[in-house]
Amino acid sequence: MPVRFQLVIDCADADRLARFWAAALGYELAPAPAGFATWNDFYRELGVPEEDLVDGADRISDPEVHGPSIWFHVLPDAKTVKNRLHLDIHASGERTDPIETRRKRVDAEASRLAGLGATITGALSEEGLDHYAVGMKDPEGNEFDIN
């Protein structure tokens, strides 16, 4: 039987990243668990100290319940090295679509996400390879790709 999991992204500003990634992935800000008005009320019930609670959103979820939920964990230390895990956002369409069509779709999605605060780091393509992707960083510098 498959296991359920959530993805955890360490960050400095959970609300900013939650809103960015919700828009990037077509997710929504996750509603508080049943019986709780807010996530902080839920965390208090778990015994999380008040100084560890953050204002704003810190969780997102797939409204169609296909993808994992994502929790943005606030930590005081800044990101200093390349991610060992990153997300690939598939925006190009089907492999049967012409490469130029796929390239335009990837570039359009990269531009959209740049408008939301991401940074384009460069195109990932190789002459003769039937693949195109764009490397990016989210607003806190976490790497991801659009392909």
C-alpha cells in the first residue's frame, strides 16, 4: 500500500512561499483542520510554543487531492547550497507536440512565474535533444525547473 506524505520546504517567509507555490502549482492555501479556526489554533493544541507560530499561510494543498500537501517550515538559517531535491513543473504538453510548441509553453510558464517573484536562471537545452526546460529559483532561492 502506498504511503501518504507531505513535502516540507524550509524557508524564512512561509506566507510568501505558500502563496507563490499555490499560484505556481494550481494549489490552494490549505484550510485549517476540522474543529479549528486557524492552523495556529491547531498547532497550539499540539503544544507548539507561541514563539514558534507564524502569521499568515504556511500550508498549501491540491484542491483535487492528487498531489501532496506542502508545508513551509520557518527556520532562522538561510539557504546556502544547491537543493538536493527540486520540483519539475510540467508545462510543455505532450512529447508528440512539436518542440517549438513545447518551448513556447515552457517559456510562457517561466514568464508567468517570474511575474510572481521567481527568477529565471537559464534555459536547459542541448542541440539535437528533443527536450527543453527552464531553470528557475523561487522567491527564496530554491531551485526548480519548468519542462
